[in-house]
Amino acid sequence: YLLGLMYSDGNLATKTKKFKITLKAEDKYLLEKIGILLKGDDKLRYNKLQNAYELEGQNPFLYKQFLDHGLTPKKSDIIIVPDHLKDQQHFWRGMIDGDGWISIQKKNEFGITIGICGTIDVCNKFKNYCSNIIDTSTNNIFIRKEYKSGNYAQFSLKGRKAIKMFEHLYQNKGEFYLKRKYEQFEKYMERS
């Protein structure tokens, strides 16, 4: 899960060998839990400009672990999901919690959408992961042309496919998940 969150909302600093995860202010509780898990001298700071909290750490062992698992500094346009993570449920939950979304439509036959945005590789590998659970043959990856790199895309699922995928990703979630996304899904399921 932590690797998925780092792939999506984290970054690595080359010179200082620090890592940082940034989440909305309302998600501070999750960064606190991650700080406890890492048992380091990590600093939790409020970024007023972004209305977000940042968990920053400087642990050479952990920094090397992130690199060994495929993370790189300045990753946004080049990130590639390594083979050892592409079939990991908790990794993809971290990715969805970071660079994914869930949306509820009130007047739409599909009602619910779950999606992810990222590099073309991220979207392809998420689609392939989903295809192990549901049929994704009619779901396309959309290239986001507004990004100059040409390597930014999004992939989404609607209706029953979204429900099945969300249930799969968040089963056995333990303590590590974004409450606001999970609660949004629960509210949808209660009214359906």
C-alpha cells in the first residue's frame, strides 16, 4: 500500500535522500499512521498553500528500498510499474487512493465510476490487473493530450465493474486506506 501511495502522491529528493508523501489536510490521520509504521524521525508538516499535510523522512535504508522498487525522483512523466508490483492488490489500492478517483452520478445509468490517472504504463498495468477480476475489453485508456509529455492517461470503470473492482481493492484493507474514498463508496452502496 505504501509503495502505491508513494508512486502516486510521494516523491524522492535526489540530493538530500529524503522522501515525502503529500495528502489533503483531511487525510492527516493516514500520514500519522504511516509515520508510526515507519518508526522514524519523520516530520509531519502542514502546507498552508496546498491545504495539505506532508510526511517527510530521511531514512537511507527506506530511500534505497523505494529506489529498489522502481520509484525515481521526478517520476510523474516516466513512472513504470515493475512486474513484481503489477498484480498486488494493496499496491493498486494505494495508487487509487493517491491518483485515483471515485465519482457518484445521481442521474446516470452507470451511477458510479472508479478511475486512475498516470503514465500510459500505469493505466495499462491497472487495466491488466483489473482484467484478472472483471472483463475490461470494452474499457479504453484515454491519452490526456493537454499534457506536453504525451505520456499521461486515464482509465476508468463504471457501474457494476466499478463496484466489483472497488470491493476487490478494499477487501482486507486493514488500517491503510483513504476514509473519504471508502466512505463515498459505502454511501453509494447504501442508497443503491
